[in-house]
Amino acid sequence: MTKENIQGKNFIGNTRSDEGQKQQQAFNPANNEVLTGAFSTATNSELEQTMQLASEAFQQLKKYSGAQKGAFLRAIAEEIEALGDTLVQRACIESGLPEGRIIGERGRTMNQLRAFAQLVEEGSWVDARIDTAQPERQPIPKVDLRKQLVAIGPVVVFGASNFPLAFSVAGGDTASALAAGNPVIVKAHSAHLGTSELVATAVIKAAERCDMPNGTFSMLYGSGHSVGQALVKHPVTQAVGFTGSGFGGKALYQLAQQRPQPIPVFAEMGSVNPVVLLPQALRNRGAQIAQQYAGSITLGAGQFCTNPGLLLGVASDELIAFETALGEAVQAIAPATMLTQGIAKAFDEGAEQALKQTEVQIVAQADQSSQPNQGRAVVAKVSGADFLKNPALHEEVFGPYSLLVVCANREELAQAIQSLEGQLTATVMGEDEELLECKEIIAGLQDRVGRLIYNGVPTGVEVCPSQHHGGPFPSTTDSRFTSVGTDAIKRFARPVAFQNCPQALLPQELQDENPLNIWRLTDGKWSNEAISVLAEQA
């Protein structure tokens, strides 16, 4: 890639700008090499211009039809695809991730955009509800009342370090916010600055192709926290999407609550994703499960928010055999480059701190690599009693690390589960008959998670309407919402009710004749028929 491909300028709507003197650069984590491009930190003036444009764009964008928004989302996918190998190569060298992973993530990004396009083109996502008037009702006449979801306003999205495409500039947060009818301002992640610029260019090209209002999309660079904090605090901002550390997510949440007008922060902050290993499953297929989990623990150098960081079982010969097989499998997996020098350092420090805890023993550790910023996989173990005594062992170590908790009996296993905080996922590995015997343990897991998995691994999050990627705090700031799948659109919309509203002033979704032919809850029944047709059928 030549220098001319990367300008390093902020995207203020459809205009490029680099007023500021402060710049930052991207690095290749595989060798700490400085990469092409100097990226200009947004000034206060540039940020104000961006927010003013977003405010103006919202007044137009919220009126756009599902067909118009769908065409825009599809155009973004096409422009990302048109970047070809240039995007793949830049994403690889900025993230340390292999080409196959980036190509797959690019496909996921485009599929997400097209899924939201299909959603808004069909239109029923607005959850239209109509209760027609009953003027003759006694003792009080019933008014005509209609409700639907509408766009919330400009949304700030923070790019994620571990997904340079699928949770970044045009990832799920951006796609769902745009689909709902909101302008988006992205704070580019400092770990993949060039990748962010390439994708932002694709979004702007799509916006221009589809005649979207200037300010529908913007992207700003910023080193440190000042730009991100200013975006969250700005009065134009109406919601925030974030994927990252618990420290970062909580800081943004607290900042948003301190505003004169508090706003929602939809932060996905990771978890340890507990896995319960039941004895019969280990007896029947323990070696297979060990191989399966060795792969899951080390997948992507362990840098997934659904990485299985906690394995729990009851002491038995089967668990000992599983421990041995898992240790051998993990030790055979070569270290992999982590996303950034900072993440690699934090993993080393986190793993070291975890291994220093009382009674923790190393089961296996991959061989040390001579290459910089590589994550050395570790599996450790501790007794259930010591796990219960030490809350520090419950904390996530972001990277290829997992802790096996050996409980004395099923009661101690239940106590260990009860001691856990909110999680994105929990998994149960068991045969049918023992799953039925462990209903109370499974119920305890369900109370703490957003997704309950049977006989699988938590890594690999299917993008579909029934997916829920969210969980009780501290895994996310609001367990009612998902950041993956088409339901993610509901984070960036709010309900509005219209009482006795004239037909000409109603949104099309709520008009009597149902011109968009969407499904609506009308007088308690789901239908896509016009109200006149329903009246005839009554």
C-alpha cells in the first residue's frame, strides 16, 4: 500500500479535514513497525462542525423510508467489497490477525449491513401497534392510540480493537444505528487507523451514491480519551455504542449519566463465559471436549469477548483425564500475535497476577515465543473452595487464558455459579439425562447470562434475528439489548405514541390503509391488512 492511499484526515460528513497539529500513527503488532499514514487528531472546532452536521442530517434522515435506508446499507456493503485486497492487507498488518480471519470478518460485516437493509425494507421492525377508537364505549369512550419505534438521534460509535471490521467503522453498531434512521459519528480505534479510513471512505462513497444527507456519517481520530469523552458529553449525542474493556465501558457510562440530559450507553464489556463440565459427558467424550476447548480458548489469541475463561466441574477421574488432555492440547498450540502491544502486555500481566493467587496451579502453558506481542496460552486450576474465597479469580484475563475450577461436589459447583457476576454466555457440556438432573445448576447459570449454550463452545456468535449478545452487568450496561443480530436496531430507537392523530399526519406505518404492508398489532391481533379490511372481517 502506498502513502497516497491514506490521507489521515478526519471525515466531517462528506468533507476531509486535518486542522489539528497533533497526529498519531498505526503499528504492525507482529513486529512493532510504524505503518503508513499520520492521522490527525480532531480539534474542538472539527468536533463541533461534525456534531452540527449530524444534528442537521437527523432532521432529514429520520424521514427517510426503509427502502432509502436499505439501499444505503447495501451500497456500503458493495463499497467495502470494492476495496478488495487493499482492505484485507491493511487490516491484517494493523491487527496481527491472519488473512482468513479478516476475509471472514469482512464477509460478516457485509452480511450484517445487508441483513439490516432487509429488515428496514420490510419495515415491521418498528413494532407498530394500533388501538382504534371506540367512542361508544362505556363508561368512558376509548381514544384512537397508535405507537411505533422511531429514530433516537445522532449516535456515537467507538470502534473495537478485537474486530477491526465487524465491530468497527461499518460494523454492527453503525449498521443498526443507520438502519434505525440515525446519523453516526465513529471514533476510530487507534489500533487500526488505516483500516478505519478505508472503510470510512467506503461509507462516504455509499452516502454520496444514495444522496444521503451530509452528516449522515462522520469519523474522527483522537489519541487518548479527550475526543471520545467530548463526543459522549456533546448535547447532540443521543446514544453511544461501545465494545471493549470493562474499564472503558464503565467510564463512558458514568460520563453519559453525568450529562444534564443522561443518554444510554450500550457497552459490551466482555466476560469469563463459564463452562460447566458434567461427568458423563467427560466420560463419553472427554478427549474430544478437551480438543474442542483448547481451540476455543486460543482462537484469535483468546481475544474474543466470548472466550471460555472459566471451566467448572466436580472432582472425578474423568475431570482429571480432561485436565490432562486439555493441557496437552493447549501446550501444542503455538503462540499468536495479539492485537496491540498494550493488549499483549496487559495479558501477560493479567495472567501473571492470576497465577500468583493462592492455591492456583498451572495445568499447561504454551512455549515462549521469541516474536513480539504474542500471547502464550495458559490453563490453570484451583479448588472450588479457594475460588469461592477469592473474587480476584472471577475476573477476566483478556487473551488465551482459562481457569479450571475443581469443585468438591455438586453443591460447591452450585455455589461457585451463584458467586459469578453477569456474563455474556454460559455453556453446559452434558448428556441428556444428566442435563435433566442438573436443572437447578442450569437455572443458576441462566440467571447470569444472555446466551445459554449446550454442548458447544461460546466462541463463534451467529448473526441472526434470534441471537442475543448481551448479558447482565458487568458484561453489558443493559442486558435487555443485543449488539449482534437484527434486534440490535432497538438500541437506537424509542417509542412514540400518537393519540387521535389525523391520518395525514401519521407515519405511513400507522396509517389505516397500511401502505407499507407491514405486520402490525391492531386491536390485539397481528395482521398486515388495512384497518378497513379488518373491520369487515370482524
